[in-house]
Amino acid sequence: MSSVRRRRGALLEDSAPAPFRSSGSMRPMVLGNSVYAFDEETGRVGHGLSGSRAMRALIDLNPFLAELSPGTRQELAAMMSTRSSTRGAQLRGSASSTVHLVLSGCVYEESTYGEDTTVRIHGTGSVLGVAEIFNEDLHSPTARCLNNTLSLAIPAMRMRSIIEHNGAIATSLGKVLADQLVIGERIYNRYSLPPEERLAGLFVHLLGRCAVPSVTYGRMVEGPSQSDLAAALSVSRATIENALKTLRELNLVSTGYRQYRFPDERELALFGRVRTPSETVTGSAEVQY
């Protein structure tokens, strides 16, 4: 077997893509705009799906859509239009009435209430405009893409009509709202912790929602600038620079232009005082040959 790196948690590239399967120790993982097969036992990540098959998998694996029955999931997806957006593109404006279901990518959302501004960074499973579905009097936050983003879009008015006749979709959207509240408390609003620990926790969250492939470590975060991270945590850019310096000195992160790589996600989570959702994190399994 030829590989780019022979190390813990590395992304291995063979001469042919690894077969995509979710049985045994293999499970699907969304990275960027494609779906990969991740081997929980070896840490091996192999490319599995692309094109229309990847699109179907992105829909089936989406945390919001996965709450629905297969029939309802496909019916709702068929009612929505597919939007492929590049970095810097604006998905929603202050007068937007379109709801976006993020299938993959990284989105910067800014909400303004009076003189106060709140920033959140969204990824797979996020529903942009979910609160406005239930309350049309709310002001729409602005949203722009931090990297290549794939979403399903539908007018908010039509979505309101849909949930009036489909309680399962309404319940799933309610869970999205609840998830946003929990993330706000567990990731963004931990003001009592040092900035470097808050930043580490944010990185763990972003790895689970908007990771892209990394040759060195399997997956990484790409897109947010230091200013974006500062706005998300309500601190200054200088504070983020100092926090990144600390994380680099601890060998918890290596950085490039809008890129953040993590030698050991488990250690990152421990330092950031957050729980990892599963054991499938890079740096946790020896690669076997």
C-alpha cells in the first residue's frame, strides 16, 4: 500500500479509491462536498462517493433530514432547489426570505439586535432561517460562505406551509432550534474559560460540522479567518492571535491561510473542555497495514 503519510490518524491515498461501505468498522463521513468512508479501527479515510451518489448520501446523512422518514426526506428535498456557492458568496441578506439547509460547507451568519451583534459559524445540518419559519416578524441574519458550500433552498413562506401539514418536519426543525441553543451555551458562550480553551472548543465543533479533507491529518477546518473566529467568540483579533499561538506551542494546531490542522483531535477536545461526539476522531487510532 502506498500512502502520503504513515502516521496516526492520517488520510491515506491509494492508487484506487477505497470502496464506500458503512458496515463493520467503516462509517460515512462528510468532508467538504463529498462523502468518505472512515475506518474506525485503523483511522483510514478513503474516498468513496462523488457526483449524484454523493449528493444522495449528503441528503441521507444530513442531521436534520436524517430525523425524517426516507419518503418524507426525499419528498422535502425534491421541493428544494440545490445551491452551490463559492467562498465569499452571500447566501442570505437582511431582507432574505429564503431558507437554506446546509448539506456541506462553512457559513458565517451575523445577527444584529439593536447595537448588539451575534456571530455563529454553521455547517452540515444547519438550517439558515429556521427561527423565521416559526416567527415571520424576525429580522433575517446575513450569511456568507467561508468556503465552497452546498445547500438546499426553499422560500420561507413555502416551508411554513409545509410544516402546517407535516408535523414530522416541524418537529425536526424544532430540534434544530434546540440544537442551536445548546451549541450557543456549550461552545460560544463559555466566557469564564481562557480564550485558548474557548477557541479549542470551537475548533472541535467546527470539525464536526464543516471539516474538509486533509492529507496530513484526515480532516481540517478551512475557511474562517482570524477575524471571523474573533467575532464568533466575541473577542478581539489580537486575543485570537494569542490563543492560536498558545495552541501551536502545545502542538494542538498548525495553521495556514484560513486553514487549521489538528495533530490530535482528542487532545484538542480535552484542552477545550468539550466532549467529542464519538470515538472517530483523528489522532486516536493507529493506522494498520
